[in-house]
Amino acid sequence: MASVTYTAKRNIASGHVLNTEYDLDFTASVLNRSYNTKRIQRMSLNGTTETLRYTGLEYYQVTANEIHIDNIPYFREFLESVDGGETFVFDPYGTAASPDNPISQCILESNSYTEARINTSSYFNITFRIRAL
């Protein structure tokens, strides 16, 4: 399981209230972590290397799988509530009820998300990218 905790800002789902914090638990079929260091390296004539490190960026490529069509509005609410750079909590391996080392400051890195229907069923996969701050 994976989980996000966010504040509803846009595209409010039925039964939810604007500016209220919500938890969303889901199963992830893809949960790939990547790390990218921003740095400059210079090498002197004798081969000595000097590195100026600016930052390290941690990313998660996520595919939430087998989301029933009735739960799609909650995913839309989450993704559209954080698409303006709003921070949220992401727990890649826990749930809201049973956290497992949640990352307290994340932003949505992707500019879009995809809702892919699974065959002709009422289930969807949703893919997006997260960056830990």
C-alpha cells in the first residue's frame, strides 16, 4: 500500500470540503524511486577533481492501480489540489492508519497525469510523478 495526505483545494470530490485535509490510500503497481544530484565537476590538468554539489533530488514514479471508477474523483481531487506546487505527505509503503516512514514534504513533479482504463472494466490505473523536498 501507499498513501498521500493532502489539503483539498481544487476539483472537490462529493462529500469533501474545501481546505480540509484528507488521506488517500492506494495500491501501487509501479513505485520507482530515483535520485538525481545537481552538481558541477571540474578537473585540473593533473587529474584532481573538484565537485560543487548543489542538491540531491529524490523522485518517485507512481502508478496507482486498479482504482474503481467510484474512487476516481478522489484521485482527481488529490492530483488537482497539489498541481500548483502545494506540498503533501507521501508514504510509499504505508497507509494513513499504519504509516511506514512517510515523507512529510512532497510536491507533484509531473505536469499531467494519466487515467488508463484496464481493458473494458470499471477499473483504472493512474500514473504520476512525485518529488520529495
